[in-house]
Amino acid sequence: MQYKHKLFYQKKQEVNFDFTSEDIGSDGAVILSKKIEIQNKIIKGFTSILVDGRNKSYTDHSLEKLICQRVFLLIQGYCDCNDSKYLAFDPIFQTALGGQLASQPTLSRFENTITIRDLWRLSEYMIDRYIDTIDKDRKEIIIDADGTDDQTHGKQQLSFFNGYYGQHMYHLLLFHDGQTGQVILPVLRPGNCHSNKWFVSILKRIVERIQNKRPELKITLRGDCGFSCAEVYSLADLKGLKFCFGISANSRLKKSTALLEAIINKEYLSNKEKHQEFIEGFSYKADSWENPQNCYAKVESTGKGMNIRYFCSNMESDTAKTLYQDFYVKRGDSSENRIKELKNMCFADRLSCHKFTANYFRLFLSTLCYEFYRQIKLLINKSSHQEAKKWQIDNIRLFLMKVGATIEKKVKTITIRFSKSYVCRELFIELVQLC
């Protein structure tokens, strides 16, 4: 027998609670992720690369189901394996996964069986999948490269102190499509790596695979000063690539901007005014570079100090200002904001296993979660809901995906029942129809 429990009084009303309602799941919209998976086979293709070496007599869950469970939980905001124990009897997740959920020990054992060979093959698969998903009508792609820190708090393998960031960490390297935001490849590196560690060797593989499958595509590289190095310019010359990279300031570059800096300092900064000017292309060659490059500079008074930036490019552009504002700085949204979503909203910062390979695999799982949300964003952009088109991943999760629902199972039908007051009701219906 169920009893009401008294909470408090609100004016003249008594507020109570009890436990007599039907089974309700708090993640009803996870069925949208299930439909996206059926349409795009994101997890199915990823799982096909792995070899299941387990004894079939002692296994209850396929590798595909284990990865599905981890990714679907990440999508809904459950970032750790041990979250599964709180959702073991959730009717919505059981429906989406086609049965009982795997336990935390099962998921952890699976993640720790991943080998370096598995990671290599999964990396090649992710590059190939990206190439296969490039629209056939596209004539050019932009590859954004960027690194980010992932602070560690335990005894993870290859977690080292990084003097630049001032912490023990992993150093992630990420390649994005600069136009669609799709992650081409995530790379987990030891914490004490320089920004361009492995960058050129991995980039070369990506470029070669793209050019082998889609030789007609024009490829442009973009990155900050951490990726400016002799090897990347040599690769660009060898493969016929366009590029735009930032360059770290040095004494020789500073000489080229000294006069303009003095003028802006005197006329604008002294009056605490904002002003910026650009220096058009000039030839510059670092000692390690094989050939000189066409370089540019932005000299700016922020009203509080001087902000001077140097960058180089072999792209055809009308002015330095156009190249900087209409191309280079757009990496802030196409790369840096996407990394923020991957780290903070898809939990790529939860690399807490001891083994480096297991943490690398977790980075892949977060990338799959990110890809599901990217697909949802594409659907939202096709919808009629203008406000939703501005949402980042955390907004989509909060407003669209985290919604309570009950489930009704019959012999031939399963019905997910949402509340009449579901605020994203019309958007959800439209997305389901679009995918």
C-alpha cells in the first residue's frame, strides 16, 4: 500500500508526493538517437572495425550494444560507466538498446580490452567515414587543426606535466572540417607534447586518403601559430594545398611592424581608443623553412594595450584584412567552439581510466556522441524552428533530449508517451519526420 508523504504547505494547499505513477524514464527523446543510428549506422560502422575475441558462451551483450549503451548515455548526459547502475531498469533505455543494460564492470572490462591495433584501425575508419560523407557537390574542404588540454587527476598512463598549461594533462589534437564542424579525427597524446607533435605525419595521411578518393577536391589547411612549422609548408608544396596559419612573434617579424606599432601607440592607444590596421603581404622565411612565405600582420590598439598578430598564407586574397577576418578568425567557431562542445558537453574530458588505450577509446566514444549531436543540428537547420538553430549541444540536451516519458508495450507495438506539456513537442515531431 502506497502512502502520501507530506512536503510542505503552499498557501492553503498541502503539497505531497507518492510513488504510484507508472514507470517513467527521464530520457524519452533518446529514441531520436536510435532513429539517427538506424538511418546513418554511425555506431554499427564503428563497431564493425573491432574484433570480438570473447567467448560467446559467456557474453550477454554484443560489442555494438555496449558501444550503443555508452554513446546513448553520453548523449543524455551520463558521462561515466557507473551511471549504468542507476539506469539498469529504465524502460526507455531498455527499449532503445533492445534489452537489459550492461553493468559497469562489463563496460569497463570492454574499454580496457582495446589495443593499439584497434585504435589504429578505428582512426583509419573515422578518416574514411569522413571522406564518404563529404557532399558530392562540394568542390573544396577546409581542414582545421587545433589542440586542447585535458587535465588529469589520477595515475593515467602518459599523463605528464605541461609547462605551458601548468598542469598534469593529456594533450588532444583534433582535425575538423572547417565548414561542417565534423570531427575528421581525434588524437590523444601524452601531456608533455608540443602542439604540433604528430601533426604533420597524421595530416599527410588524411590528405593522401582524401586525394586518393576525391582527387578533385581543393584542400585548405588552417591553424594557429602552434601548427606553423617547416614540415607543414613542405607538405603543402608537395600536395598542392592552400593554407593559412598564424605565426609566433619574433624579433625579425617585430621589425616589420615596429613603425606602424609606434604610430598606433601614439595616436590611438595613448588616448585609449580602439583601432586596427593590417600590413599587406611581405616575404618572410624562418631559418628552418625551405622557402619564404607570404606573411601578413594585424596591428591593433584595444584601448588597453597593443595586440599584434602575424599570419602567413599562399591563398589568393584581396587584402590582409579580408584574409584575416573572412577566413582565418572563423576557425574560432568552426574549431574552437566545436572543441568546447566535444570536451565540455560530450565529456571528452572524462579520460579517467588508468590505461592510455582505454582513454583513447573513450575519446572516440565522445566523438561519436558529438557526431550524433551534429546530425541533430543538421536536422534542426532543416526545420522551421529558428530559435533552436542557435542552440549548442548543452541546449539541445536540456530542452529537447531530457524529457520524461512512459512506455506502453503490447505484443505488436511499443508506444513512448510524452507529456502534453513537452515544450519541444513540435520540434521533436519535425525532426523525427526529417530523419
